[in-house]
Amino acid sequence: MNRLLALFLLLLFSTSSLFSKSDKRLIVSQLDSNLYRMRIYLNFENPSQTSAKLTKSANKFFITIPKPDRFNIVKIRETLYYQSSIDKSSYLNILANGNFVQQLTSENGENTITIPKKYFRQDYNSVGVQSFHKSPDSWIQIDLSKSYIDIYFQLKEFEERLSSIYRYMFDTKNIYRDSINFVFPKLPTEQDLTNYGIVANAIGNILKFRYINFYVSTSISDSMNNIVIGSWKKIRGILQKHIDIKKFDEVAKKGIGTIGVYRNRNNPSKGILVIGGKDTKEIEKAIYKLFDKNLEIYDQQYISIASKEIEIEKAQPYTAPKFAPFGKKIYLRDLGLNSLTFVGKGNFNISYKLNIYPSFKFDNSNIGMRLKYFSSDIAGVDRIFNISINDMFVYQYSDEYLSQKESYRDTGEFGFPANILNGGGKFNFNIEISSLLKDPSIEPSDIKFTLRDDSYIVLPKGKSYIELPELKYIMESSFPFSIYPDLQDTGIVITDFHSQTIASAMFLAFKLGMDIQSPGYFLKLTYDINSVKDKNIILVGKEIRNYGAIYEKAPIQFTKGGIIRRGYDKKTRKSFQYREDIDLSNFVVAQTYQSLFDPKKIVFEVTALSPKVLYIGVHKGFTPDNSWSFKGDIWFYNVESEKAYSYQFQRKYIVENIESEDNNQSISVEEL
């Protein structure tokens, strides 16, 4: 580690940064064959907040704890560590979903409280403390880093219903990281890789923001949930010792593509998702059914797909539903905001978030906005709208020029500069609404305001322009893979058949589904890079000699006992490369560079010297804790220290008109 850091700090022409992993704030322990304890520290949502000081004016602290459907809660205990001011007249009330649990004095120390399990709902639960103080100077400080809630639970038996895919296998209410085992044939084909990759992508669509560990094997694991895909004949032998095989045979006799769930008879709390058919087409249709959100409410054990061929139209570029569209009205109701009513003269805020593709510039265009609302028909009241984006003030609108006689008002479409959107990413739009009273005799209760849900915003069509390579775009927006939300332009290539390499590739397919939130129907996984050379490529696994020409465009290339380091010196304006003897055996490396096959495409390479390090690094490093550490064109993650380093080694280049209506691509290399 020290050698690596020393080497890179000497490279003054590169930019680097160091990021640390948060402490583990959620621990699940198995106490008996079917008894578990989940310990949740009170700062698990925000590890950097180590304490909460409660006063007379700020006297509450609560956290939200989901209850997964498969949990049968045995008991709940909360342990609090706290100290207080000299005034000992203050006290704490422990609350769960608004129910009073117990009162504690403000004496310093440790207290453990039992929370009645009847106070826990099946979905999301609010648990916390509320303090009471006689003196404004008194306080109680809770140590959030030491205080915790213990939930003791058993796992229910897996229900043989399709809804169990959502409720038991991939439940977004499950806050601890679960595992899934993909059961591959001993000699997997390219079609097998693609089938499981699309399923992993579907899991990402389902879980949305919860992560999961992927395992790959050739047999069913009784310790976790499993997925088996294949022809009826081939998968029967894999399943027969783990499920009621008679049920399976009844389904297989129908001979059409089917998706079904089975309880693992060796461990009834675990399930097996089976996707089968008589041929490749039947299996493909059954896999596509996994993207059907109606599965969440299906009570039947399996569903057979109609024998007629399912036609899936290929997506147009820049149409992923997770990203805001350009040139179209985005109504408040489309953002989940219904008409909102406010009473009084105070300031009111309406906020919503939009994800913007990073490949556009908006230097000479405006964001359009139109607000429609009802306002009290009172003379002497003007409305002021202050609009900000990512906490930056961008525009103010006043309705003092609108007719004061009508309660319904319409601002018409107004605009403000859109250049703040350059570079894309996540943007928080905030509208602060305030009342200007010209007549002090007006009663605040008479001032009413309703913003209609047909108010809208319009994002302009920007100029297609992006500077590459840039890892930030991959991690924040899955760009450029997200250009086509069905992943028709994405290929994942494995360089070896080790189970941990394949599992790492599955995790990356899963993350694409999580980030893009759209069915990746046309994602392709392969071991032959030539079959995806017309696509943007995700290259997974140890570097191999056959792909040497491809790696020549990479910031680094592994060699025996070290690396070849490539870069660009801005002072001399020359590219260079040299060899370094350095030990990267504990590192996973993610790097992005221009594709050898097509200069309009990129390669996103995720590599390590061993499949084990690759697997650990991908599952631990590609998480929200580390997402902001992905910058520049190369990222190093030490699986032992769990620290990440990012750099910009190579010269950036500009791509214009990327997958736009003007299909004439323009590529230039400039010093940036």
C-alpha cells in the first residue's frame, strides 16, 4: 500500500483523492438454527452522526426500521447510552410508531428497554426518543455510535407463490445485505451467461436501492435462495433433491416457458426460482416475465408464458425512465406531487429531484417553467416564487402583475438559464413560495394557496457534448450504458470462467438494473469480446494475453510482477508509458478508456490479479459508500484496508453528437 501511494503522489500531473469506508452499523448474527439477531446502531443511516443532543427546542430523535415480510419477530430490545446536563429534572420517553414504551430519567449511563413487538408494523417503523426539559439550558446527549436496537427474529417458511419473489427473495424492506446463488451448468454457454445476466439485471430493477451478494455454483445451496435457469431436461436433476419434484414434472409436461417458485425442502425458509422451457426462445420469454411488476401480487406458484412469440421493441436513446426527458413537459403529478394547499403567510417549499444525462451542454438555452395555482381572492397579497437548483438561487417570479380579481392564476411559461445542468447528475429543484402582505390587517388564516399538479417544467434539448473518459459518469448515471435503457448497446465480457469472476459480472449487470431502472432485455454477456465489439463494453476479470491490443488504450496494463503505466504530461504535451514493479495483489482496479473497435464507444474494465480479490472488491467497493470516490479514468480499491484511490492518468477527449438525431459522430482530442 505505501509503495503504491508513494508512487502515485509523485505523479504531479495526476489528480488523486483518498476515501475511507464507513463503520459497520448493522450486524446480523445467527443464534440458533432459526433464530437471528439484527443489531441496528442508531446512526446506521448516517454513520458520521455519532451523537444527538436533545434540548427543549430540539427534543426528538427517530430512525426508520423496515420489517421484512419474512421476519417473524420474537422480541425487540433497545439499549441507550447517554449523558445529561447538571439539571437532572429532564427525562426521556421511548416511542415506537407513536406508542409510549417507557420513561427514563436523565441520569447518565446505560439503559436497556424491551419494546413490545405488537408495536411493530409489517412495513416501516418509526422508533426513537423524545425528551422533556424544564430548563432551556438542560440537555440530554445520546451516543448514537454505541446505542442500538436488537431485533430477534425467525425466518418464516418460504411461500410457494410468485409474490414471494418480491416478498421473500428480493424484499426492499430487508435492510441487511442478503445473498442469492445462481446455479450454472458445468459448461456454461454464452446463452447461459446472458440469461443469468438479464435475471441479475431484473433483480436490480426489483431491489432498486438494496444491495445483494451474488454467488455462482453448479449446485443448489441450502443456506440461501437460488435461481435455476435451463431446459426442463437439464435442470430436473439439479432440483430433484431439493423440491417436490412431482410439482416440477407437472409444469414441465406443458412444455412451454414458465417461471415458478419452490420451497427448498432442506431449508424451508429458502426458496428456489426456476425459469424453464423446452428451448432457448421459451426460456427467454420466461426470463422477460421477471420484469413484470404484477408478479408482486400473483398468488399462484408458477405462470406459463403464452406460446406466441413476445415482441420487444428496441428502446430509443435517452429514454430511461429514471432520467428526465428533454423537450417534454414534466408535470408535478408525474413526479408524484399532487396538488398542494398551504395556509398562512409563512414560506412554503416544494422540492423534487431529477436525474439528467451527462452528455449534453445547455449553454444557450433555458429551462421552462409554468405554475398554475389558486390563491385567496384578497387584495394586497402578492406571491413570490424563489426557484433554486441544488441550493443555488436561479430565478424569482412575482405574481403582482397578475389579475388580483381571479382566484385562479397562471404564470404562463417563463424561463431561466439551463447551463447549471451541464455535466448531468442529480439535481434538486426547489420552489420556495412566500406571501408579500401589503395590508397588515389581513388575517394569516385567510391566506390560502393551492399549487396545481398540472404545473410543469420543461428541460431544453441541449447540445450533445461530453468529455471522456470519466468514471463518475459510470457510477452516477451508468453512462454511456444508460443511453439505451434496454442495454442494446452494452456487452459484458468475462475473461475466465471462475465462479467468482462470473459472480462479479452478475453484480455489475445487477447494478445496471438498479441504476437505470428499466428492463435490460438486450443485455449480452459473453466470453468472446469480438461478439460485442460494436457495443460499449464492460470487461470483467483478470487481464489475458489475447486482449493485449485492447488493454493498450488503458491507463495501466498488468504485466508479470508489475504494471505498464500510461499517461499524458500537460507540460510537454506528450504521452508516455513506463513499467513499474508494484504489488497490486490486494487491489481491484476499475478503469475506463476508448474502445479499440469503435472510437465512439468505451471500455469499462474491472480487473484484479485473482478472482477472489475481484469478487470482494466489486461487492464491497461498488456501493453508495464509495460511489463518490469514482473520479477520473482509474480507481483502485484495497480489499484489506477498504480504501479507494482515484486518478486521471490519460488525456481526455471530446465526443459530440453521441447517439443523437444527428448520427454523424464527432470526436476530437483536446487538452482539458
